[in-house]
Amino acid sequence: MRRLPLTLLAASLLLATGIASAATPTTIPATAVKTAERLRDKAMHDDTGYRIVESLTTEVGPRMAGSDADQRARDWAVAKFKALGYDKVYTEAVTYPLWERRSEHAAIVGPFAQPLVLSALGYSPGTPKGGLTAQVVKFDSLDALKAADPASVKGKIVYIGYRMQRAKDGHDYGMGSAVRTAGPPIAAAKGAAGYLLRSAGTDAHDRIAHTGVTGFRDPAKAIPAAALSNLDADQLERVLAYGKPVTLKLDLDCGVVGEYTGANVIGEITGRKHPDQVVAIGGHLDSWDPGTGAIDDGAGVAIAMAAGKLIRDLPQRPDRTIRVIAFANEEMGLWGGRAYADKHAGEVAKFQLGTESDFGAGPVWRMSASVKPEARKAIAQIAKVLAPIGVTYDAKKPGGGGSDLSQMHGKGMAALSLTQDGTHYFDWHHTANDTLDKIDPKELAQNVAVYAAFSYMAAQADGDFGSAPGAFANDGAGE
Amino acid sequence: MRRLPLTLLAASLLLATGIASAATPTTIPATAVKTAERLRDKAMHDDTGYRIVESLTTEVGPRMAGSDADQRARDWAVAKFKALGYDKVYTEAVTYPLWERRSEHAAIVGPFAQPLVLSALGYSPGTPKGGLTAQVVKFDSLDALKAADPASVKGKIVYIGYRMQRAKDGHDYGMGSAVRTAGPPIAAAKGAAGYLLRSAGTDAHDRIAHTGVTGFRDPAKAIPAAALSNLDADQLERVLAYGKPVTLKLDLDCGVVGEYTGANVIGEITGRKHPDQVVAIGGHLDSWDPGTGAIDDGAGVAIAMAAGKLIRDLPQRPDRTIRVIAFANEEMGLWGGRAYADKHAGEVAKFQLGTESDFGAGPVWRMSASVKPEARKAIAQIAKVLAPIGVTYDAKKPGGGGSDLSQMHGKGMAALSLTQDGTHYFDWHHTANDTLDKIDPKELAQNVAVYAAFSYMAAQADGDFGSAPGAFANDGAGE
């Protein structure tokens, strides 16, 4: 069970007993609510968001962190912010290890020789020249691998056959991604020669592998690691079911080749009254390489950019600044989000409220928040504006701020979670099938409506949401 | 409009006027009909067919004609026929040009540099070392290419953006495959440097290319030719819509490397009374290389093998021989079917009736026949046995005999067409997604029921179906 965060516990008690807080509650002025409703309704019929993600996925396409396309993606983001009329556009450097994928092949050597479709995982080293040939040993779960005698694993290629299930909130990615990130170092520590997983993806009929990052902490102890497509995992399991030893050959040409300095790209609609106070929204600019990064996370970048643009088009600037951040290298370990939080931790009290969109392009169906108790009324006002477009307010869950902005939330930024319908997200996530056709323009517009309306209301609020150093350290959002 | 075949015209007149033919009509004895009904009902609940296709796709996997897997597929077929208890198992050599695919890459060079997913087409030559870089010129149809001024095409990469539509009978593959086979030589004759098509496939959300053969007659005049995945075709068209010249780079390492001798693999259940008279059924053993050839055409091989096996399991052998043929290299130009017809043309009158399964694993929903008028009553008897499992008899359409056996039909073999539901066939056809999961075991069992019941009735018929040299030359089946 999730621990009940202390701040929420306090809030619940206050609500339950009806005792008013001594502090002044934060509220949204009625005129701001009206403007937010108009913003929302306009956004629902506006295609700015879709045109942005179409532009990014067409003009840049795949943009793996540190690749040739990384610079082009940043140039695109700077130009797009400017074209959309943002008041201030700038970048902040982010440095990280540069991992390259050059080629990847695999095959069953015997019995039943045949090629397998896989994708090397981020930070996987390559195999020795000529490939790695070894027997495969199968486990059904990460726990089974943890419990395994190292002698049964030593020198072999570990394969974990965990099959992810679809869910609206995508919760099974918790285990799916753990198999991908935690599994390889565990196998390496037991002396495995290589690591394969059944893709952390919910598609059942596509011969396409889901890539993603591993959790190797020490490059010297890393082993070649890759994800088989779900269909190839099915095939491998059928071959294993014959009961004979199965030998695989992995031939991965990839690895860390140095360091790279990219950047978070930031656009601002400058606040009229409190320019130094910011509502922070965003997405991440990098994508994995096999697809064009439409749902992960062109959509998030587009939703935030379009929301800011719609606020910018109002007759006057909002009271506080709307800051849209296109983060660098989320995929290989929140590098952009961590660099951002490290740089801006000291200003955390200036962050009015924040959240990032990074779960595809399905409609937002749930809102939750980590804010001070005195700001719950303002959150309820936001919820009331979002309810007509399908968003339910869950007052019991914390708000984590999304992937990169979770790092600022960790420093004490008040944050929302705006949960999208991710039923099909993991069918395409981190694959060649992450392409523009997966985005429904109307669903994307609903997201822009949500972000525009909430951001504007937060910017106009009388009072704050409780951001302060370490304010939400125990809210449970990180669990 | 389809020409009305002369034999059918005669049959229609006879039926219309009620005048009995002077010749004795062919009929199926009542006991044989009863046995066929029992065979049908047993087959509907029998998994022999599914187990065969599972075995082929798992133990051999992809088996492109002339590849290392070609010999293993033939070994598998010989062993499987024997394991199923066939009375006679043998091979007949088939020789054809050996085409190899080694690697294939493509990219948009500019504007908007990014990789493209494609598949080189059968008999495509490779590009020069270092790749072929040229401007792309787009046409919407084959007719538009035919009408093009050679000056507009010379030195460029021709791209045809024809989009195939789904249909139960798959009729749009007529145009889809024409773009793939007829297009490349037309482009080459106009001086094009290369040729690309939007995949001849009906999927709209898979970044996977549909390969297939080209129609180059003269290797000296061939140019590099490949199919873009539908999603990459969408992307290329979006880039072209910016109105700037678009340059592509193709890097295909493939080509004809000599000649190869494979074989048709044949299994027989020997006829008790007329061992030299045969009912011929089958599928093709080769597959394209990206998938495991489950629907194309592991299913067909399995359906025919399982049908023969069920007939073999009857208390006594049928009157005539059931001949199951697993054809060699259908994919690159009916090489197995043509070799078979050339070798056996002189015995055509001994072929009681025949047809091949090569349209996936969907249920058979329509039967049509090219037979002599006096055999229409027997065909109606077959239709009556198949009706309860969803097969409608279309007495106006000819029966073509399927892909390879169309060649024996061309020599005069009486033939059926047993049309499967191909609504989704072209979603997966010739792609990496042609895998076992696409087969519904119950639908496959229905196919086995159809083949077992019809084959048995044809084998037991009193009289023949009209096979004779040149008998059905004008029946329109080839149109």
C-alpha cells in the first residue's frame, strides 16, 4: 500500500473536521476562471499542438540524445518557440555520457537456426567482434533471477520473459521497466554473459522491439543487453519448450563513446506582475531512435508549447511567467530534468506550480496534486474547469510533476499529475511504431486545453501552492 | 468485364434449358458424401493443421528460396510427410536464379535528414558501393508513371504512392502487386536510377515494409527497387509536401548470385483403385525472409498436409491418390508451380481435380470451379457438404487452382478456387509480421475441413471433372 503522505494526511484531517486553516487560502479570481474556461474551449478546437508535433516529427524525426539530430532538434525548438511568439527563448546546457547504437543483430544458433529481432538497450556495451554466442537461461520474473544461483547463470545469456499488460494508467510499466533497468546489473553481478528481456511493451502482434535504458551504474560491470520483440520472445519460448539447450548469438555494435553537451530549450511567456514567479510545464525533446518520437515525447513538447502560445495570444500577459521546458535526454536517465533541478533548486519557492506531459497523446482523465493544504481550494477550482473535458480530480493521490519535472518536485516544487489515457501507449513506446499516425488530433487538443487552462489559473492565483525547499519530500509521488 | 468462359457458357445453357448432357454426369456416391461429412466434422475439431504450421514456423522459421533454410525446409517437409504416415514421399528438382538480400538501408538526405524503413524487392540489383543518392519524383499511380515524360524521370528515384485498400477477396492486390512488379521495369526503361513504392500492404500503423518480387525480365536493365513501409511512405509524402526537392539515399546490398536447385516436396496417400489418378492439393514451402511465413504460406502447406493426413486415417485408402505438393519458390515467380506443370503436362488427364491454398489462414467462404459441364452436379454435392461450415458456391466464377497449381490448370487440369477471407491478409503479407500469432487455430481447422472433404469426394467420384490437355484455356481464371 502507498504510504499516506504527511501533508495530505494533514489536509485530509482538515477537510474531515472542517477546521479552517489559519493561513489565507489560495484562490483563483473569478475573472481568471472565466478566461481559463474560454482558453479551454478555444484549445479544444485548435490545432496548434498537432501542427507542432507534426513539424517536429517530420522536420527532425528521430532525435536520440547526442545524435546528429540532437542539435537539429534544439534548433527546431528555438525556432518554433520564436515563431509561436514566446517572449524569451534560451537554452541551458546539459552534459551526459554519449551512447551510440550502430548495428544490432541476433539469431538462434541452434536448435532451429533463425534470426531474431531485438534492440540494444541504452548504455549496453557492444558484444565482442564476431558476436557473443552462449546458451540462454530463461526466468519468468525479476524475482526469479534475483533468487537464481549464480552458477546457473554464469557465462550464459539471461532471458526474462515478463509480459506487460495493458492498463489505462500504464501501471504495469513499473514491473516492465524494472525488468529492463534492474535486470541487467543483477544478471551481470551473477556472471551472466548477456541479457535479454521480452520487450517492455503491450503489443502482441508486432515484430518490433521496445528499446529503453538499462540501469548499469558501473560501465566496467556492464554486459550486452537487449530487448526481443514480443513476437521473437514468443518464438524463443516456443523453441525453449522443446527442452533442448538453446544457443543464441548476439551481435551488438553500440556503446558509450564519450560525453556530449546538449541543452534544455526553454521558452517563456513573461509574467506581467511577477515575472520571476513561474508556472513550469514541458515535455522532453529527445526521443529514442527507431521511431520519430511522436508519442514519446513530441506530444508532450507540443502540448506545452501550444498551451503557452494560447496564453500568449490573450489580450494581456498572465500575472506570472509561463515557462515551457523542452528537456534534454530524458530517455537515458532524466539528464535534462536532473540538470534543471540542480541548477534551479535554490529558486524552488519561485515555482508556482509545475507538471510535465510525458505519457503520450491520449486524453487527460485524472488530476492529482501535491500542494500545501491552503491551496486545495484553488486546485478544486482548476478541477472544476477541467471536469467538463473529462478530467476527474483525485484528491487523495499526490502529484508528481511528470518525468523530468519530478526532479524539481523533489526539490520542493508544488506539482500536479495530469494522467493521460495510456491504454495503448506501451504498444508503441520506444519502438519504430512511435510515429505521428498514433496521435489523434482531437485528443491532443484536449491535452492542450488542460495545460492552457491549469497553467493560466495557476499564473493568476491569489496566493501560492506551497513550493518551498523540501516541501513535498514525503508525499509519496516518487513511489 | 470478365469474359464468360466457353465451358461455363455451355454449362449455363444446359442448366437454363434443362437439357441433359449426352455424357454421363459425374457424381459422388452417397457413402462417400457421408464419409466426407464425418471428415469435415472431425477436422473442425482437429489441431493437426495448426501443429504443422507451428512446427514449420518454429523449427525452420523464415525460408527464402535458395537460402540456407531452403534445404532445412525441404528436410522438414520430407520428415513431416513421413511422420504423418504418407504412403509415398519424394522430391522433384526446381532450378531458379538465386537472389540474396544482404543488407538494406535508406534515408532522406535533405531536407529533414532521417532514416527510412524499406525492403529491397526480389531480383532487385544492389546499389553502387556507397549507395545511390538522387532526387525523388513522385507519382500517384502506375498509369501516371506510364504517361510520364522520360525527361522527368531520368536519373531520379521514382516513387509511386499507391495505397492498397482492405477487401475480403483481396482484389486490390491486383493493383498493389502491379505497382511492385510492372513499375520497376517501366521506370528503368525511362532512365530512372531507382524505384520505390509505398508497400503493397493494407496496414496503416506498422513501420514494417512489405517485400515481394519485381517483374524485371532482363537483369541487365534492372535498377535498384524497394518498398517503403506505409508509415515511411506517409513521412516521405509529408516531406515532399513542403515543395522542396527531396534527395534520398538508397543503400541496398542484394542481387542475383547464380543459380540454385531446390525442389518441390510431394507426399501421397496412394489411391486404392486408381493410384495413377490424383487429387492435387498443396501450398508453397518457401517464404519471404523477414517473417516466419506463417500465413504465406505455412498455412497452405499445413492445410493440405493435414487434409491428406485425415484422409489417410480413414479405415481404408481413398479410390484415387491424394497428392500434396509443397511447392518450391512460389514467391519469386511460381518457379515450383511452373516446373511442376512443365514436368507433368503430359499427365494432365490423370489429375482428377486440384487446388492450392495460398491466401493465409482465414476461413474459406467461397468455392468456384472450372470443370466440365457434366461434373457440375458433383461440384454441387461438394458445395452441399461445405455449406454448413460457411462456404458459398459461386457457380458463375471459374476455379483457378491457386498460385502454383494455376499452372497445371493452365495445362488443362480441372480446378477449384477455395477463397479465404483475406481482409487482414495484406496487413502482414511479405513482412516481419507474418508470424504464427496471425493464425486462428479454429479458422485454420475450417480450412483443413474444406480441403479434406472436397479432396475425398473428388477422389471417390464416379467419373471425372474434365481434365484434358488445354481443357480450360479460356475459362478466365487467369484474368
